[in-house]
Amino acid sequence: MCLLRLSALGDVTHVLPLLHTLRTGLPNAELHWVIGKAEHRLLDGLPGVRFVEYDKRSGLQGMRALRRELGQRFDALLQLQVSTRANLLSAFIPAQRKIGYDRSRSKEGHGLVVNERIPEVIDGHVLDAIGRFCEPLGLTRSQVTWKLPVPADAHAWAHAQWDEDGRNTLLISPCSSHALRNWRAERYAALAEHAIAQDWRVVLCGGRSDLERSTGDALLAAMPNRTRVLDLIGKDTLKQLPALLARADLVVTPDSGPMHIANAMGSKVLGLHAATNPERSGPYSDRRYCVNRYDDAARKYRGQPASSLKWGSKIEAEGVMDLVTANDAIAAFERYRSDFS
């Protein structure tokens, strides 16, 4: 059996519960997963699956090379991505059964490359839709399990970053790869100052991109107590990131890969939502501490309530995240403190 989900970090995290269901329900099945490079680095070491990388930059030549590397015809392909690239790539993966999304989630030619569909999914979280791919195979997902493969040395690195001194930790991962989902640095700074005033530790994390570094610098520049912030932006690896997120009591982030990785590691998430609907793409396990301005965004930018939009609509418009105020985030932070004090 072959799974096709190339990206992104959060989305491949959503596939893990399906993968564990397949491994349990079909213990003799050989599982292969066609995946992107960065996503493979995150999941490397996951038992019971053979990863096959596809480099998005390699185009049709890479697709032909992938077919040669796979070297077989599969009983079933689970087509878990509806982008044009993924739909085209699926044509290079020979399989008797090509199982795709229901019609409401199909786009960019998805229906042309599959010969079976999962049952119709009414609303619901992205992870639940992915979870239904086991149903055409005669299985039912009974539980949600992630079990991210995090090596011991990654946990050791994370534990070395700060001492266990009894203080709670707010970890800020400020950037999504979708720039219009990102929040203003000075608003993160206001939340961080509030947390410090409650004697919380504040930690910054992020990758090595110019955007993440400049956002971190702007955030720190807006803080009177910047010297009390532990800045780890650009200092971790993809294998260390889950361990770092697991050490936080509360992770604040826009809709991003770290949001879903933190959720998979058991951390609570203060998600910042206006461009996307947290009921569809927020932290799966617990959305009590999310800020939800999606309906406000729908009314301002689409002229109608969110309930009138097609499920899954994104409102990635200039300025949409300004609908999320610093006071919104502080109120969500205080909800967490009230629940766990």
C-alpha cells in the first residue's frame, strides 16, 4: 500500500493517526509513503513504513525517477493530497485502487486520478477527513495516536535549554510559512510581557529563514524585558523541534506546522486564527485556548458570516490577522492559567 502526502509539516502530522490505524488493522501490509524532504526529516525513524522522498523542484523528471524507485504496482494508493502537483504525481504510482477524497474536498483534477473515494465528510477537522481513508479498506479509526519518532538525544537537547525551576513556560513560535497568517511582532511582545509579569518563562523558537529571524528580532526589540526571553530561533533541528515543543506548558503560534506538532506532543496550544478556521485546522486535541476571529474575517473580507462560506475556505488577506488583538491572546493565556493554576 502506498500513501501520497508530500507536505506540509502539520499535514503529515495529521496522517500519523491513519498510519497507526493501518499498521494495527492490516499488520501484514507493506506500507510505503511518498513524502517531501523536510517532512521526511521530521518523521524519520517511524517504524513500519518505507519513506520515498519526492523533491518538488525535480518536476516530471523526478516523477519518472520516483516510479523507478518504487519499483512495483500497489494494491492501493491513498491519495491524501489534492494539489495539482500531487495529483499529477499519483499518475506515476501504479496501483489497482486509487482512493481519494470525497467530491466536496476534490479540486485541481483530483477526481481524474482516483477510482474510489472516501465517504462524504461533512465539515470536521482535517485530521478526521484523513482518518476516513481507512474505511474503503474495511477499517475504522478507533483512536487518535501520533507517536512522533523523537530520539532520546533530541529530548536531551531540549531539556538542556533551561532548568526545571518550577516556572511555567510559554513558547512562542511566531511564523507560519503562509505569510498572511502571521501576527504582528509587537502583539507577541505584549503577550510575552504579560506572561513574564506572571513569572512565566518565555522562549522563542523558529527556523533559519530570514522571516523567522527578523520577526524574532522585531519581537524582542518591542520588549522592555527582552533580556528575560530565551531566544532559540534557528538553533534547533526538525528532530529537536518536537522535543522542544513538548517542554512548553503553552505554545502560542498561528496556524502552522509547530501548532500541530505541539498538539501531537501533548502540549496545549494558544492558536491565533483569523485567516483559517480553528474548527477545521486548529490544534486537534484541544482548542479551548485558541483565539478565533475567523467569523469576523469572513464578515469583513467576504461580506458574509463564516457559516455561509464553503467549509475549509481560507481568508488569507492583507491585514486579516490584525483582527486578533493582543488582548485576545492575553485573555486566552489567562483561560489557560485559570484552568491549570
